[in-house]
Amino acid sequence: MNLHLKNPLVIFDLETTGISLSNDRIIEYSFVKVLPDGNKEVRTQRINPTIPIPEESSLIHGIYDEDVANEPTFAEVAQELAAWLEGCDLGGFNIIKFDLPILVEEFLRAGVDFDIKNRKIIDIQRLFHMMEKRNLSAAYKFYCAKNLDNAHSAEADTLATLEILEAQVARYADSPVTDNMGHEIGRFANDMQVLHDLSFSRKVDLAGRLVYNHKGEIVFNFGKHRGKPVTQVLQQEPSYYDWMMRGDFTRDTKRRLTEIRLQNFGNK
């Protein structure tokens, strides 16, 4: 079905150095401009972020420092890109939480006042979640073909959750499980260790501030040391431990960090 458009609609996606809206940078963008007459224009460009790309990010999108070393910076393309986007509404998947704030931040960093106040913003992920609910009642209906009566009653919710797990095990037995890049990361099985590994993934602490990288090393998953091994940071910058102990982090995160510190450095 053709979209009914008054203004051109630009659907876009970004690849970035990380997930910090204020600190991370764009390393690739792709825009598809859909014109009211149905014609489309595609614009894709890699960008030199001027900061290193963490290995953890490169493993996700496959773009490394050397791939963008000779590409233009965002500041070099900002004026011309803003002109190309002039008068366009904007759309994408999860753009309100991530892609759009990153894009606007890059424009402002480059001294370009890219305003969205007069643009329509279409977030396809939000529409997806509105129309295809992803709550417990929807899962119970999908997997068990039953309506969840007394939803938000602790016992009803708990019993429904158990039924859903049993249905998942039956439905997905020995099915491959892939990550967002389509790489197989395991197979679904009626085995609690397997399901734990799929559920808890790379996390070390519950808040996900500390994670395992592809080498099995525990690395920081936030801030200026994102992607760096925790032991390396604690050795080179011991005060970082004290900063985290005083900071607004969960007790579980602080406990896990302390365990790592004691295991590797004792009571130093």
C-alpha cells in the first residue's frame, strides 16, 4: 500500500560508536526519502566519528576504525545533509529513544540548528508494540491460546508464565537462536542452563553495567571505559573503583565490581 504523504518522509537508521546519546558518534547513516509521488531517494554514507570505535560496537555492526579513517566527519557533511532533509518528516525503528537524539546531537555539535518541532516523527517500533502487544497477556494468548483472567494478580501471572515457558520449550525445541546481526548464538532447548545462557546473555551484574565480551573478559558497558576490561581499568585508574562505590549504581553492581577487585588485586 502506498503511503499518503503531504511532505517527503525520510526513514533512517544509524550505526554508532556506542549507545550514549551525549558522547557517542555516528559512523554510518542510511536515509530513504519517500516523496509524495512515491519516488524514493536513498542516501548512505560512512562517517569518521573522530573518536575510537569500541571493539564491542564493531562486533555488532562490523565497522572498525580503519573502515572510516578516510571518510568525512559529520561536521563536513552536516550543512548539506540538513538541506537535503529540509521539509521532511522523519521515521524509523526506535528512533525516538536513540537514532533521532543522536542525529540531533551530531547536528548541534556541528553548529547546525536542526529542529524537529515542525516535523512529523513516526516511530515504527512504537507502532509495532502498540498493535502487537508484548506483555504477559499477549504472550499467554500467543503461546497458550488462552485469555489471561485476573491479570496483575501475582498468582495468576505466575501460573501463566509457567505455562508460557512450557509452550516455548515445546514450540522452539532445538531451534537456532540468532542475534540482531543474524549470527547463531545458540539453540533453544529444554535445558535450564541453555535457557539461562540465552536469557542472561553477557551480563555480569543485573543492571548490565558489567558484561562479558567475545573473549570472555569482563568489561565495562557504560561511560568512558565502555568495552575496556574491568581489571585493566582498575589497575590503571584505581580511583575509578572509588568513584563507582560513591556513585548512583546498584548494590549488586558494586558487589560484583568489588568481587572482581578482590579476586585480582586483593585488599590493595
